Amino acid sequence: MTDSLHRRQVLSLLGVGAMAWAARPALAVVSMQAHTPQDAFTGPGANPYWNGVGPYVTYPQKLPLQRLTDRPIQLETPRQYFREAFTPNAAFFVRYHLPVTPNEVDLASWRLSLSGAFAHPVEFSMDQLLREFKPVTVAAVNQCSGNSRSRFQPRVPGGQWGNGAMGNAMWTGVRLHDLLARAGLKREATWIQFEGLDRGVGADDKPSGRFMKSLPANDPSLDRAVIAFLMNGEPLPMLNGFPVRMVVPGKFATYWTKHLSFIRALTGEDNNFWMNPAYRIPDTPGGDTTPQAMASGKVKSVPIGTVDMPVRSFIVDPDGSVPLIQGMPSLIRGVAFSGHGAVVKVEVSTDGGSTWSRARLGKDHGAYSFRTYSHAWTPRAAGRFTLAVRATDKAGNVQTDHGVWNPGGYLWNRIERQDVTVLSA
């Protein structure tokens, strides 16, 4: 595909030339698909469900998703949408931090502004992004920092996500590096800050009323970062960041700024609320600590962007909702990924982790993408069985059976298990 043809197709998809692209009203409708709702809250023990709890709701451009909160909007992707390597846009999870979110963006007036320590501060229109820069496409997992927070023991504050605060997409856009080079990033720039269009109530009066995130100017992840305008070949849904969002493969979603409109080159460390005290992890191996250690006040913390996402794997099927049959083949399948690079091995256990068998890996879509896996299993006896899965990435990281703990509820990657019942034929 030629660059000019690509540009025309993207312009057509985005509707550039029209006054605005809108998704309104941003009101949720509760789905009636469930006969018996789940508990409104699980605790004080770990959440026993694969997903979190909450009603199914629909928003514009979205299938029914599980709602954690509506102000700010937090929607979790149900388990069944992870059977494939790529998560449908309409099923992709949503995580906002502030209650005032855009319902429309006027592309005629929207600009992406680069300011601060640049030799040539500049603003780019959507047309310029499409016309003046080479497009790139990358497959990458977007995972909320607090994914699986409801597994923590003891429980910690924050959105009580199950495993569905994640998704994988094919992202198309322009390289952040190319924009920084065009603006002439100065040597004295030490941090690159990103900000979107969502706002808090009384934003001018509260330090947390503008969501801003920064990464060090020399962070290697910035070289692979993309400013995306397409998601799985389509314009971004409004709730996932239209018209463009940051894509930082390997990093948690807090750095994947939605509705990206401001990029600033800072000459000092960014200490805004969303960098400090928010989104900090203990400066310990794996970000692991204890409530007692935190209470002592002696545990140093660092931004979660200091680390990449840990290796993870998930059992999607079977889900335990229906019994299996003795002597009848069944398929154990799911997805795995890592922020440290490609998943190279997935192992499955049918006896709770006592013994392991190597699973068959699906197509390799890239180092930061979901990798599907499957393992055929024919249960030879009736009874109750516990399935388990663990992944290994290219860097040699292997999932462990240790449940991490920190006060933010971050970095969970314990081996996942699923109980199933096998009936006699």
C-alpha cells in the first residue's frame, strides 16, 4: 500500500473534513442478559471469579462490559473475548481517572502540541500526522496497572478488577520518536510528559484534576512508542482515546494517554499528582512488600514506569461453568504475554501444578502481543481437577506461584488456576 493511498483511506475512516466526530450520549444502559447477578462485592478473601463483579452495561461503540464505576468510567472485558489474540474494539476495556471525558472531538481544530525543551515547538493537525510521517503498525497489549487487583491479600483500595482490565490490538500510527525529532528535542530535556483531554471537576483547583504522565527522555520504551490513530484497522473508539492515544509497548496502560493532545519536554522531574504519590511501587524485587513494611515508613517507592509488565498467562477455556466428560477430549486454551518481550513457552498443568506439559503456541504477532496457546486434554477419571498455566518469556522470566503484595495493587502475575468438574460417561 502506498503512503498516499494509506493516507486517503485513513482520512476516510476518520471523517477528516467533517466538523466533528462524536459518540454521544455517553450514558450506560444496564444489560438484562444475566438471570442471576454476581455479588456486588467479594471479600475479604480474594475474588474467586475470573472477572471482577458488577453489572453488564453498554456505552456507545461498546458491547456489554462489566462496570466497576461510572464516574470515572471503568469497564472490564468479559472472559470470552480473550479466546483470540486480538481483542475486539467494542469489547476493549475502559479505564479513566477523571470524571469529565470528551464525547466529541472537532478534528478541524484539534491539534497535537509539542512544547517545552524543543528547538522548534510545534503543533500538528491530524492531516499533518497522516501526510508528513511514515505510518507504522505494532501489536501490543494494553493492561491496566491494577489488573487482577481483586486477587490481593489483604485487599487494597482501588478498582477491584478481575483479569479483564487488558486487551490486545493492532495499533497503527506514527512513531513518537519521529515527532520528537521534528520538534528538535533539546539535550537538557530529562522527562517527556503526556496529557489528554479528560479533566476533573474543578481541575484548576485540584492537583489531580489533569491526568499527566511522564517517562524519562532516555527511556528505551520511547523509541518503540507509537501515537496511534487506528485500532485493529479502525478509528479508536471514543472511550479508548479518539482521535489519537499513546501506545507504549511493554508498559502499563497508565502511560498510554488517551485523547493525546499535549507532549511536553521537561527539564526537571515530573512530580505532578499522577506521578507522585499516584502510581508508585515499592523499590523492591518484583515490587513486592508487606503491610508491616509499608507501615514502618522505610519502603522507598518509584514510578511504575520504572518496570515493564511482568509475564502473565490466563486460562480462558474451560471456564468451569459446565462439566467435562471422562474420556472425551477437551481443549485448554488462553493467552499469554510479557512486557519483557515475546512469550516463548506456555505450560499447562491438570493436577494443580504438580506436573506440567508444554502447550502449543499460536501465531507470533510480535514481542508485545498476546500469544494464544492450546493444550488437548482427555481426562481419564471423573472428579474435581485444578488446571493451571504458566508462561516463560524471551528474557527468561517465568511466572511463579507467589502472590505479590503492595499498597497500589500492582504487578500481579501469579499462576492462574481453574477448577473443573469431570463426570463419568
